Amino acid sequence: MSSAGYLSAVTPRLGLVIVVPATTVDHGWRHHVAMTGPTGLDRPSWALTDQPHTVSIDRISDVAGRVDDVARQAIGQALRRFLELPYVCGPNCENGRIRQPLRPGHVRGGEPPERQ
């Protein structure tokens, strides 16, 4: 989940990246984002945006898969909300919220994040 700027400034010098771990357990929490797209994982998974980690690139052995732009933007939005960073609405926004597929049994609702 490291930005291009972080990767070019920090990774070559210090060998670090920022990652967001994932789980296969759906807790239904707003800050756990469904990973959509060709994830390469064998079952549904959610990004744990409340647990970003900085790790050495030596710990990264392979790419398990990728998420689509909707999931990537939703993960970014959840990180900004969790870290209380300014909110920026991108191309997949609708009424101040990232459009994301609903999980079975969940309904849309809630207020959009406060804009700063």
C-alpha cells in the first residue's frame, strides 16, 4: 500500500515498504475492506486497514495477487479515515463515498466522512 513517492524515496535507501495485512474472517467492521478483483487468494479476504505495518522488502517473497481500483481506493479511504488524514474523493466516488460491492447481509448506510 506504499505510495509511489514513498517507494522511490524510502525503499531504495532503507529497504522498507508499508503493507496492509489481510484476513479471511469477515468481522463486518467498516475499516475492514473487501478485497475485490483478481486477488489470487483462494477465498474471500478483507484488508485490515487498522493494522498497517512497515516491513523490510526482504520479508516480501512473492505477489499473491492484486486488488482492483475500487478496492485499492476503498483501502486508501479507510486508511485516511483511520489515520485522520484529509479526505480526497477520486473517480470511484459517489456522494463522498467509495463505491464498493456490498457483502451479503450488509446494507448501505451511514454518513460520508467529514471533509477537511
